[in-house]
Amino acid sequence: MYRTKLMNLEDDSLDSFRVHDGRKLDLHSAQSGLRGLMCALLCSLTCACGGGSGSSAMTPPPTATTDSLLAVTNATAGSIDLLTIDTKTGVATSVASNPMPDGPTPAAVAIDPLKRFLYVVSTSGELRGYVIVASNLNLTAVAGSPFSTGAQSVGIVVDPSGQFVLTANGGANTVSVFRIGSTGTLTEVAGSPYAAGSNPSAIVVAGGQYVYAANTAGSSVSAYSLNTSNGALTPAAGSPFATPGLPNGLVVDPGGTHLYASESHPNEMSGFSIDATTGALSTIPGSPFAASFAIRTPVMDAAGKRLHVANGTDVDCFEVDANTATLSEIGTSATNGQSSIALALDGPDNFLYVLDNLANQIEVFSIDNSSGALTLINGSPFTLFAGASEQNLGPNAIAVQR
């Protein structure tokens, strides 16, 4: 096929090979010259595609794992535990390489939607990236890691499209945005970091287009629209939006129409409606909604029936009114552990995972699809950091990716 195309090209191109006095070039010379030109072009294309020496080959993107994953960071040990989740039973199983080394003072962890990369943000100002090796679920650092946020970063999220990592940067009063490369490397987008309120501590993305940061010391929530092409953030009109208490966690309902903030001083939940056009927030009538305990890390089931928060010991549950989006506290669900400092949700499969930092373990609830009620599964709790359950090494953050 290549020879046929070359001969056709030679036949069609001979008339262009003339000397300045109008004489035609010798046919053999013209064909030889053209063959040389074609060889040079083919060689150039081959090299450009990585077909030359190994040093010029492009690194291929990693293969995505098919496992459902749960990740836990340990602030004291500077390590990561990775577990697989049985989507039928909720059982969490530790991978063979646990615990895996991380770095200093991890504060929050996130897994990209394709389950190729895991990112840890740290109060040391580091944003650490790892490739999730599909064959054995080991973690290897991505090229260039760690990346700098230049701040004491405490919150992290990956947008639903898997294009960007966003961080809440505590005392710097900023939010940073990084683009994810094909191999997991991060590049901070133009304009980042972006101004937030005082001491942003949590960050979420709603509907893939709006970003919200909980400003704990500022008693407010900053709202932005996300440019899905370049990662730029634009503040919504009226941002930041006031909260009665000190917000420490955020959750968006499954429809992307309402935002809830867990708060302390006083202990309560604030609820907001999200403007579908601008991302601006307006207070839900009746908000804030009283809580009986100090609460944090809110999550909502996939049906939008109940909102759950960690209260330090158990899980505090709120009923969500389907018509008004108001919340009603309905009591706690016992974890059968010693503490509950953070929650993560496997929404499609209706399981809730509770991080117990005192007992170094995970407690797991199944979620009733009709009522939203919680029931501890058989086998719960599941041990973290094998061989160190009595040392209280300090697991502090949790993430789930189905």
C-alpha cells in the first residue's frame, strides 16, 4: 500500500521538478530525491510518535483499577492505608502493601474518579500525588511529587471530571486549583491560588461547575464557578455567604441543588439552596438546624433521604425533607467503636464508612435504600495499620471511590 501511494505521488509530482531554465529534471534523479524526502518525513513522524530511542518515548497513562477503594491517611505515622471494598457486602479488605509511606502531616485525601491517582494534602504545604498500580494496588509517587500549595492546606477534592485537584488552604485564606496530567502530575492553573474567606477548612464541587469552601474562622462559605476548560475560579455574586456558626464541613445533595455546612459554636447544620445559573447561595427556610453534639464531615446518602455527621463518638443522623430540604435531627447510630472523626460514603452501594482514630479501625454501616436507616454490617469493625492497633498512631482522614 505504501509503495502504491509513493508511486502515485511520484507520477503526480514530476512536473514540479524543473530547473530554472525550464528543463525537466532527469526522471531517475527526481524519483530518488522524492524517495529520500519521503524517508526523511516517515522517520520524523516515527520519532515524533515515540518510535525512536527509549528516551524519547512518552510515558503512557496508568491503567485504572476496577476495584472500589477506601484510603486512610495517618498523620502521626505519615502513612497511607489502602483497602478494597466489596460492593455487595461493604466489607473492607486491606491490600498487601499496607501501610504505605506518605509524608508529613497529612490532612485530607482524595481519589480521582477513574481510580488512577490518589492525592494527599498536608499542613506542611505539600500536595502529594500517587499512581494507584492496578496490578497490586501499590502506590508509587507521580513525577514531580510533592507539589507545593504554599500554605497549610487542610481540605482537598477532585472535580467529577477528574481534570482538577482543588485544595482549601487554611491560614492562607485561599483556594488552589491544579490540573491533572495524563500521568498524574499536577500543574497549578493560571490565577491560582484564589482568595477565600478566613481559614477555609473544607471544599466541595457541586454539579461539576460550582466550588464551595467552608471558611471556619470567617463564619461563611465562599462560592465560585469553575471553568471546566482551564480550571479558573470566578467568585459568585454575593460570595462569601454568611453562616451562623463556624463551618467545618460541607456536603452537596445528590441533585446538586442544596449545600449543607456542619458548624460548631453553636453545634448546628446550615442549609442553602444553590442557584442553578450562578452558583450563589440562599438560606433554606428554617436554617440553621440544631445538632445535639459537636459535628463534622457531613455526608448524604445517594437517595437524599438522610444526612449523617461524625460527632466524635457515633454518627448523628438528620432526616431530609423531600419537599423543603429542611433537616430534622433524629438521633445517633452507634458505631461499636471508640470514636468517629470522619465519614466517607459509597453512595451507589449504600454503605457508610466511619474512621475511628482511637481504635485504629473502620466501622461500616449499610444504608437502607427506602428509609436511609443505618445498620452495622457483619464483620465490622475492620482493623487499620496492621500490627499497630494499640499504638494509637492517629488515622485522621478517609476517602472512598467506587
